[in-house]
Amino acid sequence: MLEQLTHHLPALQTVIPLIAAPLCMLFGSRHIAWTITLIASLATFVISCVLLAQVIDGSVISYHLGGWEPPLGIEYRIDAFNAFVLLIVSGIGALIPFYAPASIKSEIPKSLHSYFYTAYLLCLTGLLGVTVTGDAFNVFVFLEVSSLSTYALVAMGAKKDPRALTSAFNYLVMGTIGATFFVLGLGLLYILTGTLNMVDLADKILLLEDNRTLNVAFAFILVGLGLKIAMFPMHLWLPNAYAYAPSAVTAFLAATATKVAIYTLLRFLFTVFSFDYPFEVQTLEWVVLPLAIMAMFAASIVAIFQTNLKRLLAYSSIAQVGYMLLGVTFLSKTGVTATIIHLFNHAVTKGGLFMAVGALVLRYGSPNIEDLRGAGRQMPWTMAAFVAGGLSLIGVPLTAGFISKWYLISAAFEANHWVPAILIVASSLLAVIYVWRVVEAAYLQEPANPTRQIKEAPPMMLISTWVLIGASFYFGIDASFTTHAASAGADMLLGSVDNSAHIILEPSHSLIPHVTPHGQE
Amino acid sequence: MFEFFPPAFCFLSAALLLPFIPQGILRGLFSLTVPVLAGWSIWTATQGASAQTDFMGYTLTLMRVDGLSTFFGLAFSLAAFVCLIYAWHIRDTVQQVSTLLYAGSAVGAVFAGDLITLFVYWEGTAIASVFLIWARRTQGAYFTGLRYLVVQIGSGVILLAGIVLHVNTTGSIAFDSMTLESAASWTILLAFGIKAAFPFVHNWLEDSYPAATITGTVILSAFTTKLAIYALARGFAGTEELLLIGAAMAVVPSLYAVFENDLRRTLAYALNAQLGFMVVGIGIGTELAVNGAAAHAFASIFYKGLLFMGVGAVLYRTGTSKVTELGGLAKSMPWTMAFTLVGAASISALPLFSGFTTKSLILSAAGNAQMLWVWMALLFASACAVYHSGIKIIYFTFFGEDRGLTPKQAPFNMKLAMGITAVICIAVGVLPDQFYGLLPYDVGYHAYSVSHVVTQLQLVVFVVLAFLLLKNTPLFPAPRATVSLDTDWLYRKVIPYLLGHIARFVEHIWIRWKHDANLIVSNAINASYRTHGPQGPVARTWPTGSMVLWVAALLGITLLLTYI
Amino acid sequence: MPLTHETAIALALIIPFAGMILIGLSDRNSIVRDIISVLTSLLLFSVTFWLLREVEAGAVPELILFDVMPGLSMAFKIEPLGMLFGVVASGLWIVTALYAIGYMRGNKEAHQTRFYMCFALAISASMGIAFASNMFTLFIFYEVLTLSTYPLVAHKQNADAKKGARTYLSILIGTSIGFQLLAIIWTWVATGTLDFVHGGILSGHLDDSFAPVLLALYAFGIGKAALMPFHRWLPAAMVAPTPVSALLHAVAVVKAGVFTMLKVGVYIFGIDYLSLTGASDWLMWLAAASILIASIVAMTKDNLKARLAYSTVSQLSYITLAMALASSLGVMGGAMHIPMHAMGKITLFMCAGAIYVATHKTNISQMRGLGRTMPFTYAAFLIGSLSIIGLPPFGGAWSKWYILLAAADTGQLIMIGVLMVSSLLNVAYLLPVVAQGFFLPNPDDLSEPAAKGSISTRIKEAPLLVVLPPCLTAIGCFLLFFYAQEIYNLLAPVAFGPETATAVLGGSPS
Amino acid sequence: MTHQSPSQKGRSQSGSNRSLWITLGLAVLLGMSSFLYEPHGYFEVEHIKGFYALFGFVALCVLFIAAKVASPLLTRHEDYYAPKDTLSEEFPENQLGRENKDV
């Protein structure tokens, strides 16, 4: 049984949270819902660990859902890259149940807690699904699953601030536009090639010569995913959504949602399309590169002036997305590795930061920097976590952020892109400013209300915060895992590894799968 | 390692011990034994002995005992001895320590066999001596001391630069005779020249010596410049350039010494002129001339010291050393007058006094070399010296207009010191052959001949006669309460004035620039706040429409690329 | 227990770190805390001293901790230059630890525990910098040092302190990330290694015309070396309590900067490569300008610590200049200037602090006549000044000697002139402090007749723990003049290359 | 400036007159003596009779004239450099032993 289960892990990855979600609602009790969520998210985490272990050496797992052969059937295809992303998503997903209860207690009416867990699990399902699937349309479906549940999650912040409703609605409108663009692009691709399986698409696209429809499809997909990524200047939905959502949701979204969107973009850029496709190279160079750099600066400067800590971090995220996109535009293995590493590192760091901010908001009742003065003494552990995360955001050595920047700048130098290299460090310095504004307020200013007794954050929140912050340090001190995984992922994406020889076929029409080399298929 | 204990170490270690000995007789006796011990060790040192040590890859020669160094070493030890007696009454630890350090450094420098050791002691004299000026503890002395220190250390760093260049070109650190053919030796000559008060770099001397304490001036007058003379004699004997320099040095300060109002400054100018004689002697470079320079340095140490002591004693009792405030002290301070007269007679080179037997060596050397103009210049300077050091000091202090001053006699220790110094002056004048025996070279010179005695007496007497005749005529430069403008005018008036303007200008620019820069920065911050601040357009997040517009625009731009 | 090289290096890093934790734990009991602080410094010094003996015996202690990224490891390897810096920083920590106790108590400062903790952490970081075996490790500890000293600068938490600390942090972080990181990554991309190798790693991997650019990134990126125009942090950091200014901003932090500069010159570029490509010519001129301008600015400062800060800026550029001369003798002089200047400048800063503790005066113009009430402090200040000026018989003379020799060796006569003028400027801004203290009347105390009254009644020194350390370091300045030979022997392999060192040691170094 | 009584002035006047006569006498004697011996000099000029006497007299005249001419150019009031100069300030009293003769 266990044997069989292990062969269905790719499917279980999405199925477990998908089944758990309605259960949460059915039972109604928030305690049971929490338990279910905990079990489901831990299970997905374990699964993703197992999956990553299987593919990190460069193998690929191809799982045919329902036994239908691709390209007709839906294929779940796991290689080093998406296994790594799965790990991020499920890892942070597994932390949220620890963090959430204390956090949402004050933010969401108790009656809605089970709905919260339901929506959360659905969101997790969607994000994992997007990552795990090898089918382009399936990507769209899961993307919408996650998006729709996200809108609900954001709206749950309404108890605390009614603007959450408006921002959720805005997010919905914009997200839908993005999704629509994406699906339009898919439609065009389907018209051209008649297939939706990514690997198949890639093969077919290679055969097409200079084709305007293909270009239009690419443009639609890029813009659609760009919106989901919050690529500057299509980021407008993000600050409000992050600012008004419940803290646990913000932490989860910030760490996972945009990362998965970036993953998807990379998939399309490199697996479906590739550098051989001239239009892509052009677009990256002429559209994405300038936008990425603008994001790095514009968003950072906006962050500097923010008074609301959550919005500050939200804008910082937009800037960080700029780094990730910048890595891609170097059109090199190091560049893509840098993007993947930063994707991971930033997820860990930003997740931890938002968790810390959530704890602060819980105790102070406000995310405004003004109100958080003196927090360094009143909530030392939480604030220390924030500072540590901030250092990682800046890219101080021994933090994960440093590793990202190291690879990113290396890639820039390798590509002889001097100006971007300088701009990367210049924008890091902007991060110094916005992080240090908070540090100064917290440590060097007298509390806004000295008589008020502020307790340290609840232990579970603190622990989950520190797990992420600790991870951001661990991966800064020993980056061998992330760099290894990221470069394996980059190899996979850029096709520098001949992966056809390593494919593990897992036809699901039989419960006992047999493994055959790809070539014999 | 050492064949014997370097005498400089006697002074230096005593200086370190001194603060721990109680003030008073004990400390006074202790410090007096130091020059005695040092002098004895120099006296008994075998010629050619040396003390060497390996350090930092160099072989440092801490001691080089030969005729020249022994002679100067003895002179300095003896000078230290009389200075210490003169300063017996001083109860200021700073002055006491710095006196010993200063004398020790000077003795050390004289015996230095290599340039690094020389440099070490060279700077030592600069640092130790400045405290004798500052010890006056007035604002004027403070600033004078700073000026002095900068010049002295300036000489030191120039020496250092010269040594570095020398080591770099020759690979040797030995301090021997040099020729002016490389940048290194020119630099070293400049360093020596500053301490020897060459023209245009001389003014530190006239500026600082009169600003020191009473005893400090006496001590200062003994060492620094004579050390420079030693160094020149060692390194640059026979360098022709020195002839002109020395002649100018002998003449020009004499002029200043005439109209200078402050007696100690007058003496400083006179000292400078005497140094000119020695520089000329070194420039001639024959054994006779170098002997003359050394002998004259010796004599100069003591007769100049004696004059400074006399004026110092007057200052000590009356509070002033200005011509315009002094006069008629012959009755109240007879001993001081008598001793000062000996000094005046010595510098005037009257027979039986020291100047007679030493100056003539240099003049004879110039004569031997048939250097008429140099000889004339020196003769002129000699005539001037008769007036400014001989007549002027004595006349205006002890005779002249009576200002109603009735001070007590000088303290006993001062009189004793003056007495010993006077004896030395006379001894050099009376026993020339014994004195010449101490000189570095054996040249068999005889000072006393009828011709020499008579001509010298003629010179002196006619100068006195001219003075007495002209004294009441309008030609006589009557003393006035003035300060003389010298090269220091440049760095005390002109340069500060210019610097002040430049500083104001720079400050103005700087403030403007800072203001502008601040403005630019704050404008930039404000502008980015307007655009990127919470209310700025970039940070605006609510309008869905604008976002859709962006999406459309981006799609459009991307698609446009198709046509490229 | 026999001490191995690995454990000794690890101990050197861990001891101050453990000290920091223990200090934090003994927050309640200030006496225990202070004792721990001193004991830690003693322990650390004994370890570094043991290592020094080993290095002098020719050993090359090494410790590889782990790989951070593929090819980039956190590793330590002690070569003589690093050993020297390590011994200087840890040795002077002892006196500063004592001094800090006296100072912090004398001034009744708040947050003393935080102060000692950050101090210990900073020392730990300095050790890391000293012993780093590659540029990557060095950079990491460089940044740790910056961050750990930030709370020390902002210690007083008033508006001034915050402003100063902000300048401090923004320049140090800004230059290190903005330039140094770029330079390091560029080096890494160009050569594929960041290890310190004698003779450099860049030769043959970098287009010669780019060498000055890369050097510029390093030179400006090492903000701690306070090369103009990135020197502003140093005067700004003077808002920190004096022990911080003394140890960190005269020894550990700034010396970490110039130490890094030397490391880059010797082990990344290689002296031969620098001299071949002339990459450092511009740096030499800039350092010279820095020396002079900072000295002139120092003269205009009335605040004693500000004056000392600008003096430090000037003196640090000596070392940069020495490196930029691209000559073995320059390396010798520059490296030797690290302990020499450290000893002198820490003396001066501690004296400034002693004056502050005793009288709460910060401006030189207020300090007239203080020398007679605080003779020991002022005597120490005098000796420190003389050493900084470079006069014998104090340590500073030797380093200046070798830098001058290097300038002569490379034919840079103008640099000789610059160093000479700088000495005079040093005289002009340092010695007035002493002279005014000893020889001008105290304006507060006009009735006091000079040189009267018994000494014991006149002396009003700061507490013993504040006065003793500067006196000790002043004696140190004197001893360094005679121990220069040891330093020379230690550094010979760095300056003249490991092979030639033994040959050169025999005779004259020129 | 202290006021002087006429008698004091007269005394100093007569004193200097006496010294003038003595010096004059000495000068004549010495001037004559140049004719009594053959000088052994190094230069031609030394053989001029009374060269040294003449030289001394002329030298001082030249010196005085030069001083007379130069002093307006080269001297200023003694407070010129004040306050950074010692000439313009009193010698510190505590370093003096200013005592008057016992009356």
C-alpha cells in the first residue's frame, strides 16, 4: 500500500489538500478544521520533500493523471525545479497552521475560522497544482483555484479593516484580467499546435518558423503571468491585498503566491518557449529588463516612504520580483540559477518578515511604523526576527539574501551587464534605508505609549516566525542545498541536462507502475 | 655590543630618573653630576672607539669617537654643566627634564656614526628644547614655541627625507662627508641648514630664543645651532656653496642686531652672525678652517652663553630685557656687568679673550685660501659684532640713560655660572695652545703675534671711537620700542592673511556647495516623495482602471516588438 | 590539553563570542559582567599570542569551517599580516576592556551590558577579518563588524548619536555593498577563486586596463579605510563613547579597513601586478590628497575627538598610500603602520576620554592648563602624539621610515614631500593640545599661581582605570620602537615574498 | 620713560666725555703703532697703514647708515605681532626674582 502511495505522490500533493478543504467546512468546528489543515499541510510538505529527494539528481517524474497518456491526458511532471518550488510552497504552507490560530483570533470572526482554513487549503491546492502540473491548461485551472481562494482570504481581513473588501475586489478584477490574458495566450497556442501538454508544446513550437500568432500568444501569456507576478507596473493589486489581508494570509501569499507565478513564468519562458525563440529574447531584453530595473527602484523608493509596515514590505516584494525577473533577462544559466535561488530565499525571508509583522500587529493593533516605536524593547524576540529578516532583505552576508545577490551580480558580470550589476547593489542600498527606518523606530525611539504594557508575541507565532528567519540564516550560511537545487533546476529548465534518459514513467492506469526509459515509449 | 656606555645615555636616563628625585639640592646635585660623568666618559674615550648595534637590518653606530665628535661632545657637556648651575634655582620639573634630554640628544647626535641615529637625536633636540620655550607659560611663548617646533621638526623630516633618498641611492646609512651631487645630499644640507639658521631659514632662532624662559634661552643658545655646525663640518666640509651662505649669514643679521630693541633678540641676531663665521670656515674646508669652525663654535657657546646669562640675570631682576627700558645698572649689578664685559670682550675678539683665538683661525683660513671678499665680509661682521654684542649690550644695560632701576645682585648660582663661563672664555683666550690641542686637527697655529694683536685692537678701538663720536649725532640708530620685520613676517603676517582669505573663500564655497547639495538632495527626496510617497502617483493602488491601462500598454509594447 | 592550530583559530573566534553571551547573562551583576569582559580579553589574547608564536615559528594555521556556496568556503588561514592585526586588536582589547570599565562607570552610562556585548562581538568579527583565508570570509566578517558596532555608535540614543550612527552605517554598508561586493564578485567571476595568494590571483585573468577600475571598487568599497571622499563616517562615529572610539575607531574597525586594503593589494592584485599595470597610481594620489586634506581639516577642529578622527583619516591613508606605491617596502611600511598607529591613536583617544571623564570637557580651547591637574594623561597624550607624528624613539617612526623608503624606491619624490608636510601638520594639530594643557593658564582657575602648590593637591586625575590604560599604551608606543625588529621579521614574508624573506632578513632591506 | 634730573644727565654726559677722550687717546696710540711694525697679512689691503683702524671706523659708519635707512622699513611697533608674540607681553612675574637692592 505504502509502495503504491509513493508512486502516486505527485497526485497526492494536490489531492490531499483538495479533499481536506471541504472537510474543514463540513465539520464546522475551527479546532477540527485546524487539525485537518495541519495534517494536510504537513502531508504535502512531506510529499514534496520525498519528491525533491527523488529528482534532485536531475531525474524527472512524469505522472499521468487518471492513466491518460499525454499529450491528451494531464501530465504531472516533476523535475528538480518544480520539486524545489513545491518544497517552498508546502514548507511555508506547513508553517501557516502553526502561525495562524493566534493570529487570526483577533482578525477574523470565530465563525469564519473554518472557512478560513478551507480557503487556505484550497489556495494551497491551487499553488501546488500550478507547480506540479505539466499541462498548460491545468496551470490555468489551478491558478484560478488559488486566486479565487486568495480573494476570499484577503476579504476575511474585513473585520479589522473594511478596506480589505475593496482590495479583495480590486484584486479579483485585476487577477481575473491576468488570468484571462493568460488563458487567451493558451488558446492561441492551442490553435497553433493543437496540444496543451507543455513538453509537447515545446516540441511543436520549435517547428514553427517566425509566426505572428505565436508572438501574440507569448505576449498574452507574459502579460497575464506578469500581472500575477506583480511585475511592475502591473503590481497595483498587491500592496492593498497584502496590507489588508489577515496577517497569516499576507505571510502565506507573500511567500508563495508570487513565487509560484514566477515559477510558471519560468516554465513558459524556458520549457514551453526557449532562448531559441527570438521574440522571447527580444521581449526579455526590451521589456522585462527595463521593467525589472524600474521595479527595483520605484518600488523600493515607495517602500522608503511608506508609513504602514505591511505596505512597506509589500512594495519591497515588488522590488524583489524585479530582481528575479532581472536574473532571467541575463539569458544564462547563472542568471536563472540566481532567479531560482532568490525565489526560494525571498520566500523564506519575506514569509518570516510578514510573520513578524503579523505578531507586531497583533500586539500593537496597528502596522504603522509610528505606532511601533520602542517595539525593540517591548517585543524583543519579534523585533529581533524582523531585524534579522531585514538584514536578509538587504543582502547582508550570512543571510540568504546575500547568496541571492551574489548569484545575481555574478550573472550580471558574466553577461558583461555592468550597469545592471551596479543597479542591483544600488537598489540594495535602498533596502538598507527602508529596513533601517523600522529598526531605528523600534530600537532608538521612545515608545509611542510608554505606559501601555505590550507582551511578547504568542509562542507559536514566534516559533514559526523564527523557523523562517532561522532558515533565511541557515541558507545564508550553508547555501549548498539551495545552490545545488537551484542549479539543478536551472539545468533542467535550460535543457542543458539531457533529461530524456532519466524519465521515470508512472502510468497511473496500473496501480503497480512500471518504469521504462523514455525512449522505449 | 658596546665598547662603552654612550654618554648620551647618561643624560637620557638621568632625565627619566629626575622626576623621582625630590626637588631641591638633591635634584640639583644629581643633575650636575650628569654632565660631569658624560664629560669624563668622553674625555677618557679612546679615539676610534665605536659602539654599534644591529637593528632593523641596519648596523647603527651609536658612538663614533674621533677628534671632531669628542671636541663637540666635550663642549656640550661643559655647556650643560654651566647651564645647569645657572638654572639651579629653577623648580620646574619640565624644564629640568627637558634640559637633560636636550643636552643628551645633542651629545648623542654628535657621536652618531650613522644617519638614522643622527636623525633620532636630531628630532630629540627639537622636541626636548621646545619645552624650554613653552615653559615661559604665556600665550606669546606658546605660539612662538609652536612656530619653533614646526621649523625644528621640519628640519628633522627634511633630514629624514634626505636620509631615505641617500639610503635608496647609496644603500649606506653611514654619516660621512658628502658631496652636493644628488638630491639626497642637497636635502640633507637643507636640513642641516635650517638648524644652522642659514639665511631665509634663520628666523626661528631670533623668533624663539628670546621667547624662552631666562634659563631656557641660555640653554637653547648652546646646543641646537652648534649641533648643526658639527653636522655641517662632518658632512659638508669644503662645500663651496657654504662660503656665500656663511658670508651672508655673518653680515645681514648684524644689521638687524643694530636696531633691535630687545637685548636677547639682539644677541640672537649676533649669534646668527657668529654662525656665519663657522659656516664660512666649513665652506673653506681646510683643516685649519674646520678647526676654526669647531673652535669658534666652542668659544661661541660660552661667550654667547655668558652674554645671554648676563642679560638673563638682568631680566630676572628687572623684568625686562629691552633697551628702551634698561640703563644704568652698573652700580646695582657690578658682578653681572663684569662677567658680561668678559663675554663682550670675547665676542669682540679682544686679545686674551676667547673670540680672538678662535675667530682668527677662520680669518686666517680665508686668507690662506685668498678669498678676499669672504674675508672682507667676515671682517665687517667682526666690526659689527664689536658694536652690537660688545658695546650695545654693555652700554645700554649698565650705562646709558639711568631708568632709576635699583635691582639686587644676581642670585649666587647665576653669578657662579657666569663666573665659570667667564673663566672658560678667558682661558681659551689666554691658553690658546692648550685649547688648540683639543681641536680635531693638529695644525700648529699661533694666534698671538704683534701684528694680529695690534690690528685687532685697532679694529675694536676704532669701532668704539666711531660709536662714541656718532652716539649723539642723528646718524645714531637710537633705540625705539620696535619689533624687527624679518622673514618671519611672511609666515606670521602674509601667509596667515592669505590663508585667512583662502579659508574664507573655501568655506564660502563649501557652505554654498553644502547648501546646494542639501537642496538638491532634499529636492530629490521631496520630488520622490511626491511621486513615490504614500500619496504619490507611483504608490497609488486603488484605481483599477489605470492598472488595466498598464496591462494594455504592456501588451501593446510587447506586441510592437514583433515589428522590430 | 594540547592546542592545535584549528582549535586555536576557532577559540579566537569563539572566545569573544562566548564572552558576549556570558556578559549578556550577567546583566544583573555589573561586577561579574566587567570581570568576564576583562577575562575574555585576556583569554583571547593568550590564544592569539600562542598563535603568534606559532606563526613566527613558520607555521600556517588553517581552519576550514564549511562551504557557503560551491567554491566559496568559510575558511581561515593565518598569514603574518593577519596575525599582526589579530594580535594588535586582541592585545589592545585588554587595555580597552579595563578602560571601558572605568569610563562607563565614571560617566554612569546607561545600557552598559549591551555595550559590552556589542564590543565583544566586534572583536570576534575583527578576529574573523584577521584570520580569513579568502576575500569572501573577510567580507562576511567585515559586514558583521559594521553591524555590531552600529549599536555602539548609537549608544547614547540622542539625536546626535542617531545622526552619527546613521552616517556611520549608511557609508559603511553603502560602500561595502555598493563597491566592495561588486569588486569581490567581479574578482570571483574573473578568476574563479577568492583565496588570498601571495602575488595575487588577478594576473592573467583581468584585462590590464580594467585593473584600476577594479582597484577603485575595492579601494572605495573598503569604506573602513576612510579614504576620502568616503571618510565622513569616521568623524560621525565620534559620538560613540570613548572606549569605542579608542579601540574600534582607532584600532579594530579602521585597521580592519586598511588591513583589507593591504590584503587586496598583496593577495588579490599582488604587488608586482599593481606595479606592472600602474593600477594603483591614481590611488596613490588620492591617498596623498586624503592625508593632507584630512590633516588640514583636523587643524580646524576644536573638538578633540573630531580632531583625532580626522587625524585617523589622515593616518589611514598612509597605509593606503603605502600599498598604492606598489613596492615591497611600502607593504612593510603600511603593515607596520597598523600596530604603530594603533598604539599611538588608542593612547590619544583614551586620553581624550580621561579628560572627558574628569572634567566633561570636549573642546580643546576649554582644556587650557589641564595638563597640570592631569599630568599623567597629558604625558601619555604627548607620547602618543609624538608616535603619530613619527618621531623617534616611538613606534611611529619606523613605519614612516619604510613608507618613505618605498616612496624613494619607486621614485615618487612628491610622496616623500607629502609625508614630510603631513608630519608637520601632525605637529601643528596634535602638539598644541599638549602645549596648551601644560603651558597656558587654566581660564577657570585664574587665581592658581602656576607651579605653586604641592603636586598632590593640584592633581585631579580621572579614575585609575581610565588613566592607567593610556599610560600603558604610551609605554607601548615607546617599546614598539625597539620591538620593531620583531614586527619586521614577522612581516618579511608578506612584503618580500615567502621565498625571499629569509634571504632579505640577513642584510639591509633596501 | 623715567624723568631724569639734570644732574644725572650731566653726570652721564661727563662720563661719556671722559670715555671718549680715553678711547681717542688709545686710538691715536694704536693708529701710530701701525707704523712701528711690518704687518704680515694675507691680502694686499692689509699692508695699507691703519687699514684695520679705518676699516673699523668705516664699518660702523656704514652699519649705522644702513640701520638708519633700513629701520623704518624693517621695524614696526612692538605690538605688531600681538598677541602671538612675546615682545608685546610682560615677562611672567612668577618666573622673575624681582628684588630691589637693600636700601
